[in-house]
Amino acid sequence: MNLIEEFIKKESASGILLIAATILALLFSNTFMSPLYESFLHIPVEIRIASLHLDKSLYHWVNDGLMAIFFLLIGLEVKREMLEGHLSSFRQVALPGIAAIGGMVVPAIFYLAFNMDNPDAVNGWAIPTATDIAFALGILSLLGSRVPISLKIFLMALAIIDDLGAIVIIALFYTTDLSTLSITVAMVALIVLIALNLFGITKKAAYFIIGSILWVSVLKSGVHATLAGVALAFTIPLSAKNKHGQTISPLKELEHDLHFWVAFFILPLFAFVNAGVDVTEISLDQMSAPVPVGIMLGLFLGKQLGVFGFSWIAIKLKLAALPEGCNWKQLYGASVLTGIGFTMSLFIVSLAFTDDSMFQYTDKLAILIGSFLSGIVGYLILSSGNKT
């Protein structure tokens, strides 16, 4: 249980830091500091090695580079949970798995119901399907012992499965024209990584060197670069023998090393560069347009209906059981919290609408509003007592 408690503690603290980063970004983008904020986002960062040339703004380095490390951590967590954790058997994965499916399908339906007739907007169907685990666990942490640990584990497992679903969605629906040469280099790099695993190589540096080649080739290929992080994670051994014959876990070591930097640097920085919305230029009429309404209702209503509805069906059909020590009201409160899309939704919106100004930034503001409502209402439900 120590590993789980450490995970929850770090995610909870990160959630509080994310709130601060979001508030700071909104202050910068809506005051006299707005020009400074915009200049910060567009700081040019260039890497050139022989004919290899990567020239991007700081904003794109955060979204394409640092977020690849975030997805590397997600991949490590998913692999560990699937091999020996709370996703390693059907009984353990049943409730969060079924709930996660509902939490992706129903919000997408909500969004498409408002935007099906707009070909430019349809591409954003996946925006309200995501759950921000750091924010959600951050809200739960404020409730302390009033929330059973089993509910926190349920929410953690659901969010991990949700992230896995987001990875599949990005791979299938948010790729551009593919470069055959870059894809070939990426496949060779992936084969080398698999070979390192099969030969029991435990040096993390070897995986990072080949992983860097994989990231650059995926970045150049047209497939989103963050998927390189997931691919790298799945090749890192969960357990292996070192040169002294001792059993070690490169995966757990790397997961532990990365968790601090992701929770307290990468995600807050991502929130800061993506959450800066100039609300002074957005009217109520703009916020009543199909795209922001679809996002807000998808997150706030679609998520809770999908997660709680599918959970209720699974439990009634005896495919799963309520988390130990948890009642229906607490399960519903946790279901509402899954509507906190925030970082994952902001990430998907950057893929769905490559032009930030396409919908006058109402899409990003809708994510903030839907996530805020889900957090407040979920907290109020869970804090109002333990009565069924």
C-alpha cells in the first residue's frame, strides 16, 4: 500500500500546484502582463545536429517534448499496474475499466450532439473524454479520511485506463501525413528497444539514448511525438538481473525518479503555457456556441453520467462490486470528479484544433469551466457526509 499512498500523495500535491499555475496563467493573460506572457510562449528554442534541425517555440517544446516525458510516466504506470497492480486481473480492472469506457463514450456523444454538423468542430470530439488524475486526486486529498482509500484507488485506476484510452485516440485520430523514412527509423529504434529488453539490459541510459532517437523520428513522422514516450515505457523491464545477480526493477526506479519532475515541474509548466485564456475578449454569446457548450456539458454531465451509469450497470449485473467501504453517494461524487479534464483535455484540444484562435479560445475556457464545475460539485457531494 505504500507505493499507492506515495503515488496519491504526489498526485494530490501536484493538483494543488496545477491550480496555482492555472490562476497565474489567467492573471498573466488578462492583465498588463499579457505581452510578456505571449513573448514567453514564443521564445524560440533550436537544436541542430548536422542535418537534423529542430526549431520550435517554447510552447511547442512543452507540448511535444516535455509531455512525451509525461506520457512515458503514464506508460510506466500502466505497464506496472497491468503486470502486478490494480489492472492485473479481471476482478480488479472490471469496475474502473467499465467506468472508464462510459467516461469516454458518453462525453463524446454529448459533444457530437452539438457539433456533428460542423466539419471543423467534429475533430474535437475527444476533448471532453479525458480525466486529469492530478486534479481529481488533489480534490480527494482535501477530504482526508472522509473518503475511503478504496475510492481513491478506483479513481486512480480509472484515470490510468482513461489515459490509456487517450493514447489510443491520439494514435488513431490525431496524426498528420506520415513520413515513410521517419516511420522506418522509429520502427528500427523500437525493435532495438525491444531487443534490449529481451537481452535483459538494465542500464536506463541505453533505453534513453535509443528512446531519444525514437522520439525525434516520431516527431518528424507525423505521428504525435508523445506516443514515443509510451512506446519507450513498454520496453523498459519491470524486473531484471543486474551484473551482480541481484533482481532490480528498472521500471519502478525510473517511475520513481520521473514522478517528482512530472508532478512538480512538467505538468505545472504545461498548465501555465496552455491555460492562459484572455477572457476579456470572450462574450457570453461566444460561450453559448456549439463547441464550448459541447465541451462543458461533455465534461460536467457526460463524464459523470458515463462513469456512474456504466458503473451502476456493471455492479447490478454482478460484473463488478462497489469499492470496499464505499457507498453509492461516494461513487457518484467520484464520478463527478472525473469531469475534471484540464491538462489532458487541454492537450487534446491542441491536437484537435491546431489553430489556437479557431474558436476564439472558447474551447480552452470551456475546459476550465467544465473542470471547475466538476471539481466543486464533486467535492460538495463527497464532503456532505457518508450517508447512502
